[in-house]
Amino acid sequence: MSDRLHGISAFVEAVEAGSFALAAQRMRLTRSAVGKSIARLEQRLGVRLFQRTTRSQSLTEDGQAYYERCVRALAELDAGVSALDSGKCEAVGRLRISVPVLFGRHCVAPVLLALARRHPRMTIEMSFSDQVVDLVEDKFDLAIRIGSLPDSATLVARRLATQAMSICAAPSYLAEYGKPVSAAEMSRHAGIAYGRSGRLEPWKVRDCAGEVHEPKVNIRLVFDDLQAIADAAVAGAGLAWLPCWLMSKHARAGELSLVMDSESVLPTEIYLVWPQSRYLPAKTRLAIDALVAEIPGMVGKMQRPPAQTAADEKQPTLPAPRIARQKTLPAPP
């Protein structure tokens, strides 16, 4: 029986991926291994399944007929596994997940810690990094990505939550340089930006007419760590673009004041991504379900920073345009 089934998954994956190379990525195999598996299948069946050229591949008539039957057979096998899996009381095995450093530490880790407690036979391995990892190459079951996603033939994505953003600065900075009230006025201010791999994340704000602008802030500092950006803002280095859930704790401590709230600053999307597969293991489904259930509420509770305190309102401020023309921008601390 095992000999009869050998090569079928590789054959179906190659048909649906459109190439042996892409099928190999999805199956976490080498292209050579996929090619040899299909060649052995053709030899065993005594027919040619693919017409191959140096530039393309297409199914033969026999290949098309065999593919249709293989798809039905694999669907039945997957349904059987799913039926058995759904009856289990707990997930078993190791789940590897890649998460952004700060968001992962504050929001994802508590959810997965609770999941691990509920399923003691499940091992969770979390990798904290703001770098975009290759899930297939690095053998991750799941990852969280913040921001827009490129098209991918090997990954499945599900929107997890919407992350509200704000623009803020230290009260001392605003007292000295004034509080900008529009995107245009931000061009006269210093900024602390998030950057990764040479690319800066754009700040996007909406005016009262609903038009979206990208403020031309004078970026003086670039970090690939959100907490470092918050710390620099607290030190008075300039305006910072931060998630509201991070900014709010500094606002409560009186360390940061709101310049533009989440009504004006465009949000960013948070996604779950995982390698495309016919069958999603119980451990992965449980993690996805837990994160989808918990994360939106956690982010939602922190979406709007608290109103400024009376002490904040008493900070001496001067009209932004006049002061901005007279003052030079602060040097990085």
C-alpha cells in the first residue's frame, strides 16, 4: 500500500503549484526530490503524467485523468485525519511561531502561554524577531506579520487585528517646539522613524476632509525596535509614530503627550500567515483560534490613548509656526 501511495502528494502538489520548484518549496523538499518522486510514480504507472519542456510543464491526457482521481482520494484521506484530530482532547507536538519582538512579548506570548497550560502535550517554540523569516525554509508553522503583505503562492494569510497608531512626543519637546496640528506643520519637526532593511515605514494621517497625507517629518533617528523609538521620544528627540497600546503606557506616566490620535493616524493591519497545506494540524488550528479570539480584544482595549491629564494641559506651549521658525531641531540624544 505504501508503494502505491508514494509520489501521489508530490504529483498533486506539482500540478497545483504549476512547477516542480514551487511544489518543492511548499513541501519543504528539494526540487530534485520532487522530480525523482514523480519520475518513479510515472515508471510505476507505466504512463507519462507531464509533458515537459525547458520552459513549461503541462499534464498529459492520462495525467489529467489521474490527477482528478488523486485529488478525490487525498480529500477523503484528509477528511479522515480531520475527523480523528477533532476528537482529540489536546494537541500534541511542537508548534514553531515567529513573532515581532515587542508585539510578540506583550500580546502574543500571554495567549500562547495560556494555550500551553491547557495543552500540556503541546510544545510551543516562539522566535522573537522583526525580520521577515522564510516560513518554509526555516520550518515555522505560523508567523505574525504587521503591515501590508506581498502576494505569495506558498503562504496562507488571515487578518488577525487592526492596530491603531498615534503620533506623540514628550511634553518637554512640545513645550519647546510647539504642537503641530496638521501634516504640513510636521515638516518643521524632528522625527524618530521605524526602519528595517533600509526601508522606512511611512506615516499616514487623515485630515478633517478625509484626505490622506504622508507628513515630511525631518527624520533624525531610525530604529528597528519600537521600544527604542518610544524611549527616544520620551527623551525629547522628536515626534514618534507608535502603536496606541505602546504609547498609552507612557502617556499614563506623563512621559508622552498625544499629537495626533487614532482617528487621524491610519492604522496598520496584523496578519497570521502559515505555509499552504492541504491539512492543518490541530496544534496550528488551536493556536490560530486562540490568537484570533484574544488579540483583537487586547489591541482594542489599548486603541485610544487616554486623554491628557490636567498636569499635561498646564505644560507651557507656544504657537507652533512661530516657534518652529525660530528654533533649530534638537540633536539626537
